[in-house]
Amino acid sequence: MKPIIIYASKGDNTEKFANEIVQELDCESIKVTQPGLASSSNLDNYYLIFVGTGIHYGNPNEDLVNYLKTIDLKKLKVYSAHLSVISEGRVSLDLSQNIDNAMIKNFFISYFRRDYPNLRLVERAV
């Protein structure tokens, strides 16, 4: 079993990060371009599902949100990690407090610290 990346990207940022994670973890990805596009994938075959979207005017990608509504999230453990580039030199990584697996937490921190060495870590409840 492998991880999978499910993402939506209107610009290049989210797609760039998704492709880098795919290479790093040697896993598959699905780009959601319409609400039902990715629903044919059986997510039970993956032990870890990364979901990525850009934020536009304070809102995530609508196609991805609609796709997520088709998934039974009750049987999955859900974590969140949000990278926010506020201005040059001010970058924060918001991690959900329920990340109890050190490997997952360290992956997010070390992955984003490569590009943003002054990364500020913030932990919040989901």
C-alpha cells in the first residue's frame, strides 16, 4: 500500500508541491478538475491520502471541496497541513494537533523547511 496525492490547482503552486511530494514518496496523484473526476479511485487501497488545494480569496478549490464530499471521511484519519506565505520572509506551516505519527509530522516540517528555512510552525485543532 502506498500514499496518494489528491489535489486541485488553478495556478502552479499546488501542482508543483503535489508533484514534488509524488517524486519524494514515489506515489500516485490525482488532479481533480471536476467534482466527480477522481471518485472512481478506490481510496481504501492507500494508507495515506494527501489532499492539496490553493486558497483563492480565502476559499479552497470548489471542485476539490465537492469531491471530498463524495468520500466517506469517517473511516479515515484526517490531518491538515497548510502552508501560508504571508509575505517575503513570513511563512507559516499550520499542522493539525491530531498528527500523532512522528513520521508524518516530520515529513511536513522537513519537506517545507527545505524551501522555507525560517518556517514558523503552528499547531491547531482540526
